[in-house]
Amino acid sequence: MTKIAVLGASGQIAKLAEDLFLKDKDNELVLFLRHPNKLDQNKIDKNREKVVVGDASKLDKLLPAIKDVDIVYANLAGGNIEDQAKTVVKAMDEAGVKRLIWISSLGVYDEVPGKFGEWNKNTLGSYLTTYRAAADQITASDLDYTVIRPAWLTNKNEVDYEITRGAHTPFKGTEVSRLSVASYINDLVEDPSKDVRENVGLNKPNTDGDKPAWY
Ligand SMILES: NC(=O)c1ccc[n+]([C@@H]2O[C@H](COP(=O)([O-])OP(=O)(O)OC[C@H]3O[C@@H](n4cnc5c(N)ncnc54)[C@H](OP(=O)(O)O)[C@@H]3O)[C@@H](O)[C@H]2O)c1
């Protein structure tokens, strides 16, 4: 049995990942989120899913929620994401949980080359600084983390991605589907030894360009 805590459990990638996790009957989920009304209550399998309402920047809520899980998957967002990262690391340290999957963003290491890199930096602005500060909290920890930097996200119903490993390896492509990211996360849950202490970029192959195709 693998117990996975999903932080930000109503997030768009998180919901897709939860569906994949539940396909394995041995998985159990802790759905940690601020707004439980954003979950489809009829879909929740009470035997295998536990909903915990809380804010990921608050240790008193987060620590008890993750204390007996095997893996924490953080699908968080927001201007205070660095505080959330600090709290996640502290809670995991105190709970003795080692394996963390952390969603970040392309561009936080200024690793996106060329015209697209310039466009990405100008478009995302301070979001990148904030997300970099959060990622630094994760990579400075002694946790078994995987930091995932997706390209611009789409809702295409496809699993089609390639990986660039290493924070400073030039990023490829412009887009990737949320389902692809969820599928990669599910692979990490199925084999928690995969990509430990790695920092990966995810993109759809052959989507290089000066901007994502829809801009
Ligand atoms: N859009 C893109 O092209 C792109 C590209 C690369 C990376 N990303 C990043 O990838 C991440 C995942 O993407 P996504 O589409 O799944 O994002 P999403 O749907 O916005 O999910 C993020 C979740 O974080 C939750 N959250 C925010 N602050 C929280 C807190 N303090 N405590 C608990 N939960 C909190 C939000 O829930 P509530 O607000 O309901 O509480 C939301 O459900 C995001 O950080 C996004 O910025 C996006």
C-alpha cells in the first residue's frame, strides 16, 4: 500500500493525477486543500481517500495531514509559494517523510533559451522569482525530491512528453499537456526511486517556437 498526500488537491494537474493514482487499488490518498467544495464529493472513495482542509503554509494543519504518508505530491501555486515550500519541508522533516514531488515552472533557472526564453521571462515576470525561491527551499532540503518544471500547460487529451534533466540544461519546446505531467507524476509514484533529487523539465516534443502556439 502506498499512501500519497496531494497538496492543492483540487488543482488541475492534481485532479488528473488523482485519477491515475486511484487506478492502482493499493494506493490511498490524502487530499489536502483549502476549498473542499472544489472537489467532486460524489467521486470520493471514502475507503481510500481522506479529505483534509488546510492551507499548505500552515504547519499545524499540514503536519498531522502528512504524518503517515509515503509520498507528498505538492501541486501548489500563489504569491506565497516560498512560504508553502518552507512549511512543506518542515512538515516532512518533522513527520519523517522523505519523498516529495514538487511542481514548479519552466524558466525559474533562466534555462529557457532563445526568443522563447526572453518572451517567457517578460511574460511571467516576478512569478519566476517567486517560484525560484520556492524551488530553492526544496533543493536545499535533504528530502528525496523531484522538482518538475512543465512547459506552458494545455488541456489536450494526450500523453506526449520528453524530459530534460538538470536545472540548468537548456529547456526544450514551449508546451506540454497537464495529462502528460500527471502521467509522469504517476510514474514517480509507481517507482519512487525514479528521478530522486532530480530537477526535470517536461515538454511536448517538436513544439519549439518563439511563443506557445496559441499566442
Ligand atoms: N499555466 C501554465 O502554463 C504553467 C506552466 C508551468 C507551471 N505552472 C504551474 O504548475 C502548477 C500546477 O498547475 P495547475 O494547472 O494544476 O494549477 P492550479 O489548477 O492553479 O492548482 C494549484 C492549486 O494550488 C492550490 N493552492 C494555492 N495556494 C494554496 C495553499 N496555501 N494551500 C493549499 N492549496 C493551495 C490552489 O487551490 P485553491 O486556490 O482552491 O486553494 C490550486 O488548486 C501551478 O503552480 C502553476 O503555476 C503553470
